[in-house]
Amino acid sequence: MTQLITPQPGIMDITLYQGGKSAIAGRTDVLKLSSNENPLGPVPAAIEAVAAAAADMHRYPSTDHAGLRTAIGEVWGVDPARVICGVGSDEVLQFVTQAFAGPGDEIIHTAHGFSLYPVLINMAGATAVCVPERERVVDVDAILGAVTDATRIVLLTNPGNPTGTILPDADLERLVDGLPERIVLVIDAAYTEYAAGYDGGARFAETRPNVLMTRTFSKIYGLGGLRIGWGYGPQWMIDVMTRIRQPFNLSTVQLAAAEAAVRDTAWVEDCVALNEAQRGRLIGALGQLGVAVDPSQTNFVLARFADGAEAQSAEAALLDEGILVRAAGGYGFPEALRITVGDAAQTGRVIDTLTEWRARA
Ligand SMILES: *Cc1c(COP(=O)(O)O)cnc(C)c1O
């Protein structure tokens, strides 16, 4: 049969997103360090809230998310009226690409930015413009140099994934100042909590007419499976995006969990402390083994081996011990593995495995 119906522009150019592996055939002791999940699991307050909310599942959820937006406003010091909540920050990123770009428009992202961006750009039918980074750090001049009359959006992952690096504050400011105000700058700040002294770009989202910050409950709150994120930006931009947000995009259960989670500030402090200690330990041990690692502002490290073959050999050794990490070839780093920082025991397991692997080589 001839197919007479053609999908919208861009859709057939989409390469399906690859998630981190989560299972190894025949093994029950798998340690999953491939998706930057919280080693402590979900924030306990959210587990309780989900259980309580289950009894109300026959009710439609709030469409304005007022309870959650108020909680976010109180805890993070932002104006609740300028917060938009989505099914993960992924959905907020989709709102912004769909609302502000289409066929003929360009969206700039950087070489090692979040791998979901090309999917979202194609979904909007827009054209992706990928600019290089410099030594695994975002290059502000490369971004500014790529701006054309067709540029509508810049998607910036800060801190970066899979690099783990952060754009120094002065450079971020230079980017914000250098971009014409007709271009939306999205600061995808999924790892903000792990980056000491960083506000996720909130101060720019607060004061500039064209800056949106996106945040997530998937990382430090351990709620990746529940799918909740939020964005903060100028009122006009939030109002535009709200028009294309489905009225019931977040369930009663998601809203209850997120509201309880955000109020548990002690949890965030505990997780940050654990991550800092184990991240330092892991980077130190990798250095001892001759594996290069940049300072990380996230809950993962990008371990750079001598070449692709050595990275594959290390990945195989980890796999033999039931440890899943993320090969970074798809992100443009064939010589690297992205390893999520675990708790003390998990980090010990990674270090021991790689130490034995090195000794055998
Ligand atoms: C994990 C991650 C997110 C979070 O996505 P959710 O949809 O909120 O789960 C966003 N951006 C980057 C760069 C990430 O690594």
C-alpha cells in the first residue's frame, strides 16, 4: 500500500533517545550508575505523600499547580506566578522549543549538550545548530558567533551533561549580555543543587526578558521515575508556554510527591554532602589510576581513558562486576565513560573493580 500521509517536518529525522541501561541478563546484584540517579533512592517525604495521594486518584488534579508552585517559590526564593511545571524538565524544554521555534528557525546547542535536544528540535521542525565546546567547557564565543537572523533559541546545559563542567559565572553573564533579547536563552540547570554556589541561572531568569531556567525533581530528589520538573522565567514567556501545556499534565500523585519533596531541604543538604564526599573520592581514585577527570559540578564524573579501546575494556570490566555506567560515545566522547556517583559502598565497588582492571592490564 502506498503511504499517502506525510508526518510533519522534522519528525522522521528524529533518532530515538537512548536511556541508560538498567539490567544485565542473569544478574541480580546490578549497580546502575548509568542515569545519574540518587543512590539514596527517592526522598522519603515523597514516598509518604504518594501513598496518601493514592486515595484521591479518582479526582482530577489541579490544573494550575498552585500548591507546588507556592512550595517551589518559598523554598527556592522565586515568584510562584512565574513558575511552570512539567512532566520532567524534558516537558518544559519541549514547551519552549514548540512555542518559540518552527520550520526555518534555528536552535543553537553545544557539542556535548543534553542528548534530548536534537529530538526536541526536530519535534518542533526547527534546525539544530551545534557549536563546539572548548576543552569540554561551553564556549560562549562559539555560541555568540553562531547567532543568525534565524536563531530563535539557545539551549545551554549548565552544569553540562556528560561533561560535568560548569560555565564560570562571569562567562554565563557574558553569554546572557551578548545574546540579542529576541533570542530565548534556556539554562537547563538539572544539576544545580550539586554545584556549590550556583543558583541555576535564577538571577537571570528573574531579571531578563528572554531567559528561562529549567529544574528537575529527577536528580537530587530521586524522583526520576515520577517525572516532574519546572521552569522559571519572565511572566510573558510562562504565559505563552502555559497555553500549550495540557491542563492535566501532572497527576495528583506527581504534584503531592513534588510538593513534599521540595519542602524537605534537609534531604538536599544530606545528598549534597554525600555526593561531594564520594565524588571527590572517585575523582581522586581515577586520577591515581591514570584516568583523566575534569572537576565535576554534578552527581557524575566523565572518566576519560587513553582511547576508545581502553574505555571499552574498562566498561567490560565494570559490567563483569555487575556495574552499569554510560558509554559516552553517543555524546562525542568515545574514549570516556560517564559514571554516576554512588554512596560509599557503591563508590568502593567501582574503585575496586577499576583498580583490579588496571592491575590486570
Ligand atoms: C537528567 C537531566 C534532565 C532532567 O530531565 P527530567 O525530564 O526532569 O527527568 C534535564 N537536563 C539534563 C541535562 C539532564 O541531565
